Amino acid sequence: MRRRLFLMGVAGAAGCSRARERRLYVYNWSFYIAKETVPRFERETGVEVRYRTFESAEEMLAKVSAGNSGWDIVIPSNAFVAPMREQGLLAPLDHARLPNLGNLEDRFRDPAWDPGLGYSIPYMYGATGILYNRSVRPEPRGWADFWQDRYGRRVTMMDDPSEVFAAALKRAGHSVNSDAAGEIDEAKRDLIAAKPLLRAFISADVRDQVVAGDVLMAQIWAQMGRLAVNERRDLGFAYPAEGFALYCDNVVILRESREPELAHRFLDYLLRPDVSAEIAQAVTTATPNAAARRLLPVEAREDPILYPPPDVAARGEWYRSLPAAGQRLRDRAWTEIKSS
Amino acid sequence: MNRLRTWFLAPAATVTVVLFLIPLTVILGYSAMTRGAYFGLGPPWTLANYARVFDPLYGAVLWRSFVLSAVSTALCLTLGLPLALFISRSGKRRNLYLNLVMLPFWTSFLVRIYAWIFLLRDTGLVNAFLQKLGVIHDPLPMLYNDGAVILGLVYGYLPFMVLPLYATLERLDPFLIEAAADLGARPATAFWKVTLPLCAPGIRAGAVLVFIPCLGAFLVPDLLGGGKSIMIGNVVQNQFTTARDWPFGAALSLVLMALVMLALLAALGRRSEDLL
């Protein structure tokens, strides 16, 4: 009996020493992929993919920032690509292994956050705008409407300092990424003045309440705006006249990855028009992949909410991560607004 | 005998060290570090995070949290004491009622708070019902105010008040009440002069069990308060999320812990020994 156990142990040890089965560890935002995306890749390559999701950028950063998280691929938003690269967390991309890179729209081939796409490829993108009930006349046009007392306090802004400051800063004619003390202070005072007109600070969850009619106007992501307008036709979505914030989520390979070759294959797979179109459809968001967009049904392809026309899109500004001092300034101002 | 005792204590001691002391030490370490340029943290070591805690802004938030938590605790006591009395005098049905008190724990707190949103919002069940009855014309603003925050806290932590109260009341010798009656005390007098003083340990335990989690609450003020007025728990939470300032969040939570400890010792005085 003893000996048999011993032999089983030896066999087990031998099993362990065999080459590790090839596996890819992918860490993405929750609800941000199509059902078939991962299984199809597994079928086509015979490789197992361990796919997990996170709810916030901070959750992901906390896991990968030590450099031994075990993930191969993560999907940070554009604001974190440069900081992660500076921290040495990202592996450089080998464009020769990404033949589908040419499918991206021109403006996503050389974005400000990662010039020449040395470390990241754009995955999906979006913007923040205004979802409103069209019974409100005149219809809201910009962030300035959040300072008007004509909605009976049935107005919300997102529960996120970046988004709320972006709105106030844009209204005052500044950059969404401003960390100038004077501008932050001005935005803070403006927001404290607007707060009595707001019902709540509430993020994507507000969609239900706009659809149900509790809330007449809400700051919200275009993606949520699209879903709400699908549910109720008398809702509208406006891209604010003063300008608005844009974000793009990007696929990166971590420097710690032990499967860079496989990871490149997954990245190239995500760049395939059929794959990217399928994801954009499944999560109702905009794809930066021009070839994928051409595959979408016409009403999705030409959706003015997800793909605003060029003159509107030109008012958008990409988020950047603020350095420590600016971030701290904003957080204190945010606490002041919230406790006012 | 002594060795046996050591062996029986070992698992609890291990759990305390692994799940409590080690994380606390980590937080202590974090609180003396410097935040990274964009995220993360590291050397140099500094006390600057503690200096920032003593900003009057955070003092004001802390005061607000104290007030909201104290009101919630008082309400829990007012609701919990009659309930615990009722259960302790319900004979065979005690266990059923106790299980009912604990029933909400079977579902996630987050889900239950979302349920409150569905109940309280303008187009929610309560307003729709009142409007149908013709009691009100315009919906009552029940959600996204301090009242909703207190409601959420009382709802969430009431069982923590009821259970220790029940535990003391159950042990209460009924002959003492009888003796009070024999000596001429009316039921109300007997309650004030006999029952209440005897269940003081339960009241203290319940108050502590409710007050402390209320003070650290962040879900309820976010979801039911609509993020319009924050509690100190939200400030701490923000440091670990949007602000990405872990060292400051760690310092803030440690100072908060120390203040709560001091407040408890001061409030309960010598009697805090039964709790700590």
C-alpha cells in the first residue's frame, strides 16, 4: 500500500515536470466581450484561455502593478497606457505579428496615448455626453444646462470625479485634463453652485431611472445613452456643445507574460474585423476598427450616438492620467464638493 | 491542562494574527509610504500622510459621519429593544423570530440596497402605491437624502442591535420583574428601573456593533444618499479607488480607528472592559 502511494507520487511528479500546457491569461473589464470571442479563439488555436474580469481600473492596476500577477493580457483605458508603460509593466508589440493592425481607423493608428501603437492596440472606445428626456424644452445642448434650474432637480451627474470635473472644466472652456490650481478651484466653485440642482451623483446605473422617467437629464456614457434610447424612443442623447471627454480601452501585453507569441496571436485575433464587429455589437459600443465597422448593419454603423459625425467628434478630448499633485488637488476639491 | 488550553487557542490565535494583525501591519506600512506618480506606492518613508488627515475638511466629514451614525444607532436601539423584548417573551416561537431577524443576511447587502432604490425612487413601489391611493399627487422625494442614508444604515445594522439585546434579555431572571411587581412597581416602572438597567451590557454591545460599521459605511451613502453627501468611509474608499492615493487612505483609516477606540473608551469608561 505504502509503495503504491509512493509510485503514484512519482507518476504525479513526472506529470508536473512535463512542459506546461500553453495557456493564456486574459483580464478584461466586465461585460466587455462577445460570448463567442474566447471559445472561438480556443477552437482555432487549441490553446486554453483563462478569462477573468475587473470592475474598475484601480482593481486591475492593483493586481498587475507588482509585475507578477500571472496575467498575460489586460485591457486598460487609454489614460493608463502611458503610466503603465513608464512603470515598465508593458511588453513592446511586434507589429510583424499583427497583420490585422491595418484594419484600425487612421486616427487610432497613432493615438496620443501611445504614438505608433508601440505597446497597445485600441479595443473599443466611447464618450461621455448627456442623456435626456425630449419632453424637456428647449432640449439640452451642453454642460451649461446642468447649471440651469429648469428640470425640477431631476438631473444627475456621474459619481466619478474625472467625469464631473470634465463637464465643469469644459463648460468653463478648459481641458478635461486640467490640473491647474486656478481652474480646478473654479470648477469646484461652479460644481458646488450646481449641486443643489442635482438629484444625485450616479453613474451608469442612472440609465434605468432615465428610462423610467425619474430623471430627465443625466451625464452618462454614450454606450448607456444608446441602450436607453433603444428602450425608450422619446429620449435623446447630446454631445455637449462645449466639448466632452473621450476614452478608449486598449489591449496590452504585460512584460511579465511568459507567452508573448501567443498573446500577439490573441491581439491579432481581436483586430480581425469579424471578431471586433461581434464585440462591438454584443456590448453596444464603438469599435476603432474601420474594417469591423464596415461589417456592422447600417443602423449600427451610422449610429450618431456611438459614432458622432466628424464635426461633433472633433469636440472630444481624450482623458489623460493626472500626475500625483494634480490628482491630489482634484480629490480634495471632490471631497469639498461632496461634503458641501 | 495548560498545554491543552494552548492547543485549543491556537486556531483562533492564528486566525487573529493572519487575518487581523498582518493586514493591520501592512496598512500601517502603507500609511508611511509615498504614493506613486500615477498609481501604486513606495519609499520614501514619510509622515506627511498623517499631517494631511488633520485638514478641517476631513474633520467636518468625520463629524457628519459621527452624527449620522449616532442617529442610526439611537434608532436601532429604539426599534431593536421592543423587538428583542418581544422575541425573548415569545416562548416557543423565539427561534422562528430570531431566524427572521437574520433572514436578510441570506442575500447580499448590495442587492438589498438596490431593492431599496426600487422601493423609494420617484417611480418606485412606495410612491406608485401612494399615488394610486390618491394620498399624494407628486412623488415624495424619499431617495437621495440624509433620511434615505439613515434608513439604509438602520435597515442594514438593526440585527446587530437585536441579537445582543436578545442575548441579555433571555438571561434576565423573570422573577426580578415579578419581585418588582410584588413591591408595587407598575410594568412601566419595572421596565425602566429593572429591565433596562439589567440589559445595559446588551445595549452597550449592540450600540458598539451598530455604531462602528455605520461610521465606516460607504455603500449606503453612495447608493441611497446619491453620493450627495459623503461619510468618512467614502473618503477612505476614494483614496483606494479614484484618487489612487493608498498611503493617505491608509493613514486616514488608521486615524479613524484610533479615534473610534478613544471615543469608545471615553464613552464607556471602566465598563469598556466587558467589551474589549
